[in-house]
Amino acid sequence: MSRRPKDPNRNLLQEIEALKKKAEELGIEALELDPDTPEDVQHTFWSDLLAYESTEPRPVFDVLADSGIELPAPFKVTEDRVHDLLWEVIHGLAFIGAFLHHTDHLSDHELYTQLWKECLRRPAVLLPENPSFGYHIDLVGGTTHEEHLLRLRFYADKDERAAWALENSRAELPPSQDTPYDRDSRLPRQPLHVAATESNVQ
């Protein structure tokens, strides 16, 4: 009597259903994926979603401090020390799955000050053990008028500037300028072969 071959996807489908049930128990809003989505992708999606929803947000500042990085107040940091301290923070952020964007308009001291006073104080969900997840801090990605002008001045391409000028015909388009610093090209990046599951624009 021959045995029927085992379905290799059966266990995976059962796990997916278990993950979906757990999400429902946690009150996570039901999400419907495309029926043609491969089972392994579905499994990863539900696992990541549950991990995110089950993790308590914490200020990034506290997570860095717990990892052993000292974060002195900006006024206590001398100019000859700030460069090394800033890069220690940058690499510490990458280690916990957080990544910076658009920093070239700020000096080392200005960037450290903005991180220390604002960006690192915001609660965030961090999953450093999951390479498919990233927390992103964009220094000109907020909603303030000042940040919009900084993006237009230093980072926007011709098409973005033209579109903004068309939509804001009564406002003066800031002149395009080169960034005064060259840091962004050396910032740690999330691996290109994985997609971030969260992008927190700061």
C-alpha cells in the first residue's frame, strides 16, 4: 500500500492560518492579500505584522543608551569630539535597525543636536533582529514648512521643484543649492534586497 506524498505547503498554510488567528485575537484589522501571493511571502507578512504589533514602542534614545552608547547633551560635546560621537550614534542606529536620510544640510553638531533633542526622543518600534524591517528617520521628511523648503533647496530635483512651483504659484521657490556637507553617501543603508516594513518619516 503506497502512501500519499505529503504536501510541503500544508504545514505552511496551517501556520499562516494560526498567525492570522492570533492577529485577530490581538485586534489587528483583517488584511486581505492577493490570492496569488506565494505562501512563503504570506507567512513572512503575517509574522512581521505580528512582531510589529506585539512590540512596545520605545524612544530610540533609550534603546541606544541601553546598547551602551553615551548620549551627552549637545552643549557638553566639543567640536573636536562631535564627529566621532555622531558616527558612533549613526552606526548604533543601524545596528538597531534605524537609518538616517537627508542630513547633508546639517553640520555634525547641528545633526547631533537635532537627533538628541527631537528625532531620537520619539517612540518607535524597533526590530533589529528582523532585517526586513527598518525604521527610517528623514531629516527633511516632515510636514513643517521649513522642512519642505529645505528639501526644495537642497534635495529636490528639477521635476519636483517644477511641480511644487506649479502648485504654489503664489509662493517663492527657494533657490537650488548644493548641500554644504557630504555625509549621506556614507550613511549605513538597509540591505537593498529587503523592503522596509515601516518608514517613519521624521
